[in-house]
Amino acid sequence: MGKFVSFGEIMLRLKAPGHERFFQSPALEATFGGGESNVAVALANYGFDAAFVTALPSNDIAEACIREVRSFGVDVSNIRRSGDRMGIYFLEGGANQRPSKVVYDRAHSAIAECGPGDFDWAGIFKDAEWFHITGITPALTQSAADLSLEACKAAKAAGVTVSCDFNFRGKLWKYGKSAPEVMQDLVKFVDVGIANEEDCQKSLGVSVDVDVHSGELDTTKYETLSQKVLDIYPDMSIIAITLRESRSADTNGWSACLRDKDGFKLSRHYEITDIIDRVGGGDSFASGLIAGLQLYDDHQDSLNFAVAASCLKHSISGDFNRVSKAEVQNLMGGDASGRVQR
């Protein structure tokens, strides 16, 4: 089995303790995270040969970040050292009816200032089997969008399977282009598309009449939406969509659907209560789907693995999904009791 490469920005994450508001106490919990690095770490935890590609400045914070990612067994040899700063995001954890809040401080970060020609994609994709990217990096700057498209084209030229989590971030698209203007071109090179309830509409401009704020989801609408995406992008073989029913910041219904050439599939549904941290939930689904597609021939099983993996992530603080393949398979097999394992 070849290498699984993930490309994008990793940031310093500064979170208010527990469920506190920003600076309610004079402390912030410092960790690292980002959509694409979260995927690489999870894949390494499942036993895959994972590599993370990004750009970071030459300073002590970036060194600590690289050490952290490397500690999970992720190959960091293709991280470019350039630029003056690492992006930061501040997180305030929600509770009950108060939502979580994210504040970005990532303008002019190292990866945002990179562009085409800054990475040796031919070398990076040597012996690679899979390439994962998200819609976050193309949202940063025009040069980062051009770089993302270059990477996808290089991956396809190398015969590497490309997955993309569309990951719409409304706070990031500030350089003069809308998400669909950029993402519609990039997704032409994608084999496996990954989205949440609203990413297809806001990132690709493909819509059906759905209400993501009601706390209830009509799965028949996503059956139609997933078919529309595959009709528009015939080279995409799979589209998977997470279905979050957000009843409050602490209680979510969690499931997903997948469409491939054989039809439409729905996963098992989990009712997640007492959420510890939902940030990274979508990334844990993406990494779980990539892993599941390697582990199982039946895409229904692949989908169920992904949903179980992301369900478990909601119980873990931080961006990274610190679970093993066996733990995911245990939940996937029906053991959701949470009983002490002795």
C-alpha cells in the first residue's frame, strides 16, 4: 500500500478552558490543528503511511508543531520552511444553546503566501496512493488557490486518487472570488468528494431545499443532492455527506450518507450527548472514510467506519482524533455502551 498525502494549513489553536468565554479566566489552552493535518494524524493512528505537506516559518512554535505531528508517526519531510508566521485560531467552546465560536488570525501565514512552483509535487507523489485536500486552503489567497489546483492536477497526472473535503469557511473567502468560482474548477480533479450538510451548496453552488438549522434533516433531500453532484462532476466516483442534527452545542444527532455508482447509502445514526469537542468532527469523518475505503470492499462498511470514527472524535478534546482502528471497529460493531474496558 502506498503513501497517503494530506496538504493544507496547520495552525496554533488557542482555546478558552472548558466552556468559558474568551478571557473569562487569564488562560488559553495551546494545541495544534487544521483540517488536513487532522486527517494525516488520524490515518497514521489507523496504521497507514501518512504524510503531511504544508509551509511553516522557521521559529520555535513551528518546530513544536512539527514535533507534535511527527510524534503520531506522520511523515513531515516535505514541510516547506518559509514565511514569517504561523496561522492561529482562537476557540470558545459552546454549551447548551450557546454555540462554539472561532476567531481566525491567519492572514499572511506561511501557507497563504505560497503559490505554484513552491512544492515538488512529483517528488511528493512518488509512491503515493492517495492525496487529500480541503476547501480551506483555496479560501486563503489567490496564490494558495492556484497552488491547490496545481497539487490536484499533479496528483491526477501521477495516478493518485484525490479526495477533497469541500469545507466551506465563510470567514475566509475575502480575496475577491467566491467559493464556487474556485472550487468548481478544483473539484473536476477529485475522485472522492466529502461534505457536510451545506458544503455542496456553498462551496460548489449545487443546492436543494434543505434547512441545516432546524435540528432535523430530511435524508431524501441529500439523496437528490448527492446525485446532482455526481451528475455535474462525472469523474467523481463517490460523494459522502455528513448529516449533523444540531439540537444544542452539547447534543447532536450524527450520521452520514454516501452515493457511488451502486446507489445511495445511509449510515448508522448516533445520538451524541455531552459533547467534549466537535471541532475536527468532519476531519475525523474524512480520514475515517479514506481508511474505510481501504479496509472494506463494501462502501456501506466504509461509510459506517467513517461515522463511527467521527462519533468517537466528539469525546476527545483537541483537533486530532486520538483513536485506534480497533476502537472504531468496536463501536462500528455495536458496542456503544462506554463501559470500562478491562
